[in-house]
Amino acid sequence: MVRRQGVELYLGISLIIFLTVFAVLSPLFANYDPHQTDAERWLQSPGKEHFFGTDRLGRDIYSRVVYGARVSLAVGILAMLLSITVGTALGALAGYFGGFADQLIMRLTDIVLVYPTMLLALTLVAIFEPAIWLVVLVIGGTGWPAVARLVRGEIMRLKNLEFAAAARMLGASHRRVLLVHLLPNALGQIVVAATVAVPAAIMTEAGLGYFGLGIQPPIPTWGNMLREAQNYIRHAWWYATFPGAAIFLTVFAFHLTGEGLRQRLDPKSQSGRERRAYDH
């Protein structure tokens, strides 16, 4: 059981490294310019010249998938950083101080949770031109409540333990107790939440791109590639298959990593494994 969990973690991390290298070094891996059109080779099936075939404009799908990894991963990571930062800060304040601060932050959390991401995207797209910063703002700005609730619960648990009480008795300020003693002990849960937030952000970006609310062509993203392919699914199976496979592989990698980290960092899971090992 322990070995299987370790394999999941290392496989997930290896896939993430592989995808990151492809995204960062996309000009080295792409065979063609992702914007280069060729009217004579539109909807060409996969072959030696075009590994993943071509799209309706004759553009190389493999090159567009590789370049799309850069945009999709950047959006996922930036949106994760925004949601983790806001969620951790608000959740820590709510869990530590409680009372009115807790009630106010939790009501704000409830409001954001029930507000549809697509509706917010429609509102902002109507005001601003769709861009990467706007997509990151929408996804990160609606993704922090889950993190806030997780951190709040963990801080509420930790602040009643002996080490936190001892720090307060020694005269440590609230800021020191929170930043030096409590948040570092909640870091494991935050890291797990971060690994879950990235694939969620990538899926949301793909959904926004599919509905035409995300980053607009000709910039390739996996979401807007799926949107372009929807009318050609019956005639060109490769058009939607490879961008969809890229989304699946990325989400699968982050979920494997998150599950492996959760098993490693969760004390209950560790104690359960120790009991099973002892019984055998």
C-alpha cells in the first residue's frame, strides 16, 4: 500500500515536470509555427509530417497543443497562487480570531461560493477585452473560498494545541503565533490544496475557452482549440482528441500528486498505515 502511494506521487510529479518542460521549451518541441496556416492541408489526419494532424485552417495541431500548454499551465498556476494567497490569508484570520471576523469572512466566502464563475466571466468580458490577466482574476477570484475553509478549520484545530498556548503564554504576539507557529504547521494542507487548485483552474480555463469567454484565438489554448473542433468531431476525430487528451493528462498528473501528498501529510492516513503494517 505504501509503495503504491509512493508510485502515484512520483508518477504525478514526473508528469508535471514533463508537462512543464514542454510548456517552457515549447519553441524547441514544436515542429511548426502554431499560427501558420496552409489551405492545402486543412483537416489532414495524423501522419509523419503532422503528428496530431491539422485543423480547419491547416495549422499543425501538435504545435498548437505544445504552445497551448504554456498558456493553460500559466493560467492554472497563476490562478492557484491567487486563490491560495487570498484563501490562506482570510482563512487564517477567520480561524485564529473567530468572532465577528470569522462570521464576516465566512459570509463573504458563502457569497463567492454561490456566485457562478461563468456569470462573473460574462460580466467582466462585457467590460474588458478577454486576456490572460482577466481569466486568472476570474478563476483565482472565485477559487479561494474552498482554501479559506480548509485553512480556517486547520488553524482552529492548531490554535488550541499546547505549543500555540505556550507561545501565547511566553508573550508572543498574535502575528508571530499565526505566522511562525500555526501557518507552518498547516502548510501540508495548503500544499495539497494547491495541487488540487491547479487542475481545477485549468479545467475552468478550458471551459471558459470552450464557451468563448477565455483567451481568444489566435493564441492557442486547449479550451479554445476544443471550441474550434466541436463542428468537426465526426469528420476529424484528431481535432478535439489531442487537446482533450492534454487536459486529461495534466489534470490526472496534478490529482495523482495531490493524492500522494495527502496520503503522505495526513496524520490519520499515516497512523492507519502504521496500524496495518503492525497487524501484518
